Amino acid sequence: MAELVVVRVSLQLAWSLLSNKLIKRLNTGVPSDEALRKLLLDKFQRLHEELNSLRRKELVAAVSFMENGYELFLKDPVEAKKEFTKARDAAQMAFGVVAETSDKLLATKILIASAMHEFEDKIDTAISLCLKYVSRLNGLPEVVDVCNTYSKKGVGSRLGAIGSSKKLDLLKGLSEINRNVWEYVKQNDPEFDDTKWPSVQCSNTILQPVFGLLPLRDCQELTKDSPDMGTPVAMAVCGKNLFISCTSPNDQTDNANSIEVINLDSSEVNMLSGHSAVVLALVAVGKRVFSGSYDRSILAWEGFSLSLIQKVGEHNGAVRSLAASKSMLFSAGSDRVIKCWDLATLGCVKELNGHEFPISHVEFQHHLFSYAPGEGIRIWNVQKWSVISVIPDLGNVTSLQCSIQSKLFVHCGMDVKLFNLGSGKEETTLKNIGKVSLRFPGRKVIGFSGENMYLYDLESSKYLLNQALKIEKSIDISLVHFNYDLGLLFLGGVMKNTKEGIVLCL
């Protein structure tokens, strides 16, 4: 390579200027040799730039090999794999020599993408390599330093403490790479031990970039091609399809009672018709999505082909809430009855009675929970089909979440109340959280009030973040849905000026 010869010659010329005597005088910084000192420093600076330029060429080569691989992807898979191998080798070399962290991020992306394609028939190998590359990236001193600064600061000062946009871009890139590999690993190895994820070892904490940097991600609008969308009322994710139900601003439109499905890869939008009234509840279980409607029926949909599988059954009133375990589907609504459906046969195996008012929420996590306004929360044992205990009505409950530590989180009004299921007593109240996603890992509660995002740490009992969403439109968030396997947070709301519905993604 001609550039390599030039660099070698430059290196030889530079060091040929330095006799042992001159080296000693340069190191001591004798004033009379200042001109020589500047000359040599300038020479080495230009030499460094030449070297760095050469090293970036390895990165350019890696990108070129990646492009070749994708061009051959369908035409000649065997040759495509060879190109991906070359891309990975070039990126591996580039990672070790490039100076800029942004270049190391790019090299890591190429390494990961190449490994996924190169070993598509050896998933275990691909996963192992991807985790290795993520671990190396997360351990870079410059990455640890910026993450340490970010994790130390309190509310309102985190972004300011990071300083330059260059450091902010580093954190965004780190979050992007970690999240994409997380999604890949979770899709190909559902039993993956999440505690083994390579985190960033900060001085005062351990930062898991997939979720710990989520508030820094750019907010993307998913409903640009959905004019006249109503207010989102329910969401579910199956694979890379996001299912959304809305209250339509115009009941006379053809899609007034349809479920809108957005493909998160292609942005393609499909409308699923089948209900004769607005859909109030959605839940994804495996490769199926179930919908409950004001028309009293429950429908089962194929989550990937989007075809209607069958009508599961119905209630004597509107189906207002759905939940699921690994083997059961639970439905509840205006008829004050909880129906339990076997997911294998889709037959109703049990009806749970006892509520005196219409049920607005049903949730399953370790236990079955049901809430009726004016009556309170019932906790059910699904082995004995009996009520374990009742939490008195808290007023305006909008979501329930149970943690592994037998803690029940109840979102009511603008607050979140935390209950100990063992004693049944309230332990604490998080004030003014707003609309919340309780399905957030790492003992964090994330909430939205208007356009402001709040992040609350349950371990330290402190707010970690309070910032406005960075979007062009002025919106009011009314629905929050977190998908753990994708590591994505979906937000539903209405635009303040037009009152049209909108769905965003972090």
C-alpha cells in the first residue's frame, strides 16, 4: 500500500532528526532549542495525522466490505458471507487503531452486523461475538468516563454535566448499539440470563446502557402516515409489529373500529377489521395478539401475518381489559366477571365472580389482580381460584404492576403507590409521576406529565431525570407501553393543536 510506504518514510525521517543528544535536550526543554522543539512537535503532529488517516482507511475498507456483502446477500450468499468476514476483520483492526470514539462506535456496529450475517447458521457463535464486542465497547475508558459523569448528576443537571454534543452523541450511540444487540439476543435466545449483560462499571453504580440511557434516545414519530388518528387507548407488540387501538375522532370512517398495526422495520401500516365497536384492550402472547372490544367480543390475531385466527368468545358487557400468563388469557369488563381462557384450546375454563362493579383493569404477574372503581383491587390465587386479599379503593387506578419482590405498584391519579403483598400495607407513595410505565427494569419507574419525562429510582428514592421530550410537535402523553424484549418505550397521546392521535417511540 502506497500510503504505508509514505508513513514509514515519514517515521524514519522524523526520528533521523534526533540524535541522542537532541533527544535529551528536547526532553529537558532548553529555551535555546525552542525553535527545534516546535519544529519537531509540528512534525510529529503531522505524522500522527497521517497515521490516523491511514488507520481510518481500515474503517472505510470495513464499510466497503459490508456494502459488498449486502449487494451479494441475495445473489450469492456464500460470497456474501466471505465479504462479511472481511468486513469483520477490517473493523476489528480499525477498532484497535482509530483514535476517535465515534470511529470505534462505527467499527463496533460493523463488527456486530458482520457477525450476525456471517454466523446466521450458528446463532450461539453470533451471540457470543456480539456480546464480546459490546463488552469491549462498554469498557472503553472514554465510555466509562462519560457514563460516570452522567450517572453521578441529579435531576436537571445530567445533560449539562455531559457538556459537548460529542459526548451526548457517544451516549446515544452506546445506547443504540446495546439496544440493538439486546433485541437480537432476546429474539434468538429467550432464556438468556439478563444479569450477564455487559454493563458499564461506573465508580458509584453499574449502568446498563440498554435501559439506563433510554431517556437520551431521540424520540421518533411512528404515525406520520396515519392522518385523522384518534386517541390511542391500548398497545401491544408482537415481533416487530406494534398494534394500536384508538378512539376514533370520526365514527363514520371505514377504520373507526380497526386495529392499526405499524411494522417497526418497514413503517408499513395495516388496518385490522373485525370488531364492530372500538377496541379497548390488547395483549400479545407468543405469536398471537388478543383484542377486547366494546362490542363484547374477544378476537385472536396472528401476530406476524396479521390474519384473524378466530373469535375467542364474549362477555355480557364491554371487554375493558386483557391480561395473560404463559398458559392462560384473562378478560374482564362491564359484566363484573373475569373469564379465564386456556391458551392452547382458547376455551373458557373458569369464570371468577365477586366484583360488584364493572372491572376496568385485570393484570397477571405472579398473581392475578383485578380492579373495579369504587371497590378496590382483588388479588387472586389462580391455583385455587380464590381471593387472597383486597386492597381498598384508591381512586382512579390506571395500571397495576407486581415485582419479583412481591411489591405491588398501583398507578392512581398522578401518583404511584407501592404495597407490600405480604403485609398488604402501603410502603411509599411517589408523588406527581404522571402517566407511567411500570414495566421498566432496574427498579425504575418512568412517567410522563404532558411532554415532561420523569425517571424515579426505587432503590435510592430519588428522581434521576426530569426533562422534556425533544420533538417538534406539542403533545400530551396519555398512554405508555414498555416492551422489555425490544428495549423500546412506546408513547401514545394527542397533539395539543389538532387533537389528533400520535404514537412515538424511544
